[in-house]
Amino acid sequence: KIPVIIDTDPGVDDVLAILLALASPELEILAYVVSFGNTDVHAAYENIYRLYQAVGRQITSHPEDKERFPNFSPEVPPVLALGPHGPLEGGRHHAQYFHGRDGLGDVSQNHPELNVHSEDRSSIFCANFTTTTKSSVEVILDLLQSRPKRSITYIALGPLTGLALLLRGHGEVVRKNIGRVVIMGGALDVPGNATPVAEFNIFADAHAANEVLSFDTPERGLPSDRVVLLPLDITAIHEIPFPFYVKHVDPTFESTRKPSIPSTKSPLVHFSSSFFERTREVMIEFGKDAMELHDIVAIWCAIENPSDPTDNKDDLPVMSPGWAVVKRNFSIERTGELTLGMMVIDRRDDPTAYAPGSNRAQVQSLLERYHQPHGLLESIAM
Ligand code: BDR
Ligand code: CA
């Protein structure tokens, strides 16, 4: 099994990602570190309970489904730790425009039947999580030091604040012990989603992202052979079309919010359809009737690409067949009024970076013609 720490800000796609992790026998979930991000950290934490409540209800009403979620009640339950409340620097940005005020499509308002009551909260906690009084940084450090070196995969599905704090305080231990780090974040050759040029997880804490991804400063960031960054370029093209969801999961699904009515759906389908109501409306406003699977792709990548503790040969992670990894150089913008969180790539030597249909050689020949007396004017006149 691949031991994983999931650093998350649930979040509609985070919840789906965790659902995939719970359903994946390849993984052993050691801890969840809950961070601010899509919503504030306490609402994000609450969404883990909502998810566990829904899976628990599903298993209670359909006991045969227990097997579908082998990581739901493992022998050693994961630690649930509260992570950072806000970024290292700058203002706190949430993605409530997309995920709703509660981070889960406003289910807390529209579907109060999914809210977790305090007595249920403690029973969910006792049954499914290992209790701790430690900070999230201590929890992660303990795990990294108690397991074989480089065996743990760290999956980051939210802002990189927690990882940056860990590296600031304990960089050497982390660099020595951490295995693969799969990060959903960034936009390289596609537009951003939080702003025209920035992806949300990087935008929400550009300083943290800059520290974690400072590959050229060995005493600061993560070693480049451990990091697999999954930017929007890759994640946004993986989606579930809502018509597919309706056809295969919930034929009665409607995106119009309605007052709660007793549901005949199974608890888990009721849960996902409830937070998809608003999500679908927002996605349609954005121009597509589909849900992008950003964080889910990161879990999938972690499952298919376990870290190899013996790999010390390259500065790139070694991937399984079917996965390709490309080295990219970028800097993260931390001060721009319009460009905060942008991944700036120096394309001046990249011939393909010029206008479509042209390339550097063509541009060069155009310039040469321009510099010959009348050359360009003659060619236009011809
Ligand atoms: C990322 O930002 C968040 O809104 C999502 O949960 C995902 O982690 C996509 O840009
Ligand atoms: Ca997320």
C-alpha cells in the first residue's frame, strides 16, 4: 500500500478526491491536513465530517458497499489535523464564487439534512480518526520520521502554506524523508481560473508556492525529483460531463436548488447530487456543463506513480508507463497587481512561443528582409 498524507481544502473536487482515496485499496491514508483555501479552514474541516457522515450512512443502509470503501474504517484510522488558517503573506482569498460559502456548493443552507450534529460529530471522529493534540506540522513530522525514508507520498490539493511552513521549520528532515509530492496547482500554458493568469491554489498563497517550488534553492524548497506538479493544463481537461452523471449516477438529478425534500436516493448519491446542484449552475455560467476533476487527478496520479525510495538518479521523478513528466522552469509572481500567483515562464528562447503558424526562423527572415533597403515594402507591394 502507498502511505499518503492528504493536504486538502474541501472543496467540491477535494471531497470527490477524498472519496476516490477512500475507495482505493492501493492507498493507506495516514493523515488529512485541512487547510484554508476554497473556504475558511473550519468550514473545510466540517466538509470532511459531512463526507464521512455520507459514506457512513451509505454503508449502514447498503452494507455490501463497505467493500467499495476499503479505507473508510481501516485498522489504524488517519489523523485529522487542522492546518493553516491563512497565507504566509498577503490577504486571504477563498474560492467561494465556485465552491459556495461553505466550500461545498452551499449544502449547509440548501440541504440541512447533510449538516453534522455535534453528537454525531464526536462519534464520527472517534470511529474514523486518530485523535491528536499536535499541530499539523508536528503530525506530518512524526509520520515522516516514523516511516521508512521516502515512503510517504504527500498529496497537496490546496494552497501550499502547510508545506511551506513545514519546510521553513524542518527543511532538512522533510527533504530527507518525504517521498513523492503530488501537487495540484498552477497554470503553465493555459489561462488561470482564479484570475486570468493564476490558478487558485498558487494564487491563494503565492509566497508559499514560491518557497515550496524553489527548486534552484536546495536549502529552501522541495527536491525537484520528488515533485509532480499537475497544473490546470492537465487537470482541467479531465471532467465529468453532468449529462453523464445524470445518465449513470442520478437520473433524478436537477441543478435547480429546491427546498429539501425527503430523498429516495442512496445517501452517497444524495450527498453528491446536493453539492453538484450549485456546482452545475456555476459551471454552466462558465460555459461548460461538466465538472473539472482537478484534485481527483492528483489522487489518481499518486495511485499510479508510487514514489520509489531508491530512485536517486535523476532530477525528474520517474513515472509509470503511460505518464510523462516534463521539466519546466518558471517563477511565481508574488507582487503583481494583476498577476499575483502567475507562473511566469521565460519564453524568449522558445521558437514555438511566437504567433501560431510562425516560428523563430520565419520571424528572423522577416526581420532580415525588413533591414534590407525597401525589402519589406517591396514584398508587401508584390
Ligand atoms: C484547485 O483550486 C480549488 O478551487 C480546487 O479545489 C482545486 O484544488 C483548482 O484550481
Ligand atoms: Ca482543492
